[in-house]
Amino acid sequence: MRGLLGFLPWIVYAVIATGDEWRWGAIAGLVIAVGLVLVDRRAGRDWAEMVIESSAAVFFAGMTALSLAAPHSPLTPYGPALVNVWLAGTAWGSLAVRRPFTLGIARAATPREVWDTPRFRRVNVVITAVWAVAFTAAAISLTFVLAAAPHATTVVVAVKVLSFALPAGFTAWYPKRVRRLAAR
């Protein structure tokens, strides 16, 4: 559950920005992301456990600056797609540097003796890859939907929900499956 809290700034932005209020969505996302990072650091959490929160703070700082400096930017309608482009970049980037973003989150909920096992690492590579694919698919889908039918709110919301719910469900299911298979 703690790992999903890191997505709160993104979820809040998605809800607020859907109504063409990208400035307020960006500001709310920034405040929540910075708040999460500060609370987590004070609690002694490692930066590796806060990849999504840290990424959110950087993204929403930039998005807030852009939305205030250029409130009528041609990027305005593509805010939901930009979120997923950024998240995809975060996920793919974490895989590229061989530090899957889910690793830190999983370590917070897993016994220390498991952390350095190949199976634990592989599970997190797979889970991070699923999130990366979901974010990439959402970015592409939202770009096309927003270009073709910018007011298709139902479709935009459906893509947002699916691009979060499907990988979240996979994240909950996959480690259990791997443990069951390993127990056999």
C-alpha cells in the first residue's frame, strides 16, 4: 500500500487536470509530491524507495512553472499524455540503469535476506517493465485521443484508470505467483 501512495500526486493531478485546470493540478501534484518526499526522508527512507515521489516532484515543479508562465501553451491539452511520457521515462530509465523503480518499494515490504536474490531482482525487473509498458501505451493512446477528440473525457479517464489499475493488479499478483511456483 505504501508504494501506491507514491502515485498520489499523479492521481490528484489526473483528477484535477481533467477539467482543463492543469495549473491547479500541477500545483496540487507538486505540493503532494514534495510533502511525500519530506515525510519519507524524515522517516529515514532511502532515495531508492522514493523514485516515483522524487520523479513527481521534478515533473510537477516543471509543469507548475510551465503552466504559470504559459497558461495557454499548446501543451495544455496534452497534460495527461505528458504525465505518462514522464512516468514511462522514469520506469524505462530505472531499468536502463539497472535499478528498477519498484526495487526500493519492494524492499520496504520484504525481508532483508531476500533483497539480493536473483529471483527478487527479476520479479522487480518484470514488474517495472509492466509499469513502463503501461505508461508508454497510455502516453501513446492519450496523445492520439487528445489530438483527435480533446473533449473525450470518458475515454481519457478510462485510459488513465486502466494504465494504473492493470499494472497495480499485476504488481499485487505477480510476486505471489512467483512464490507459489518456487514453492513447488
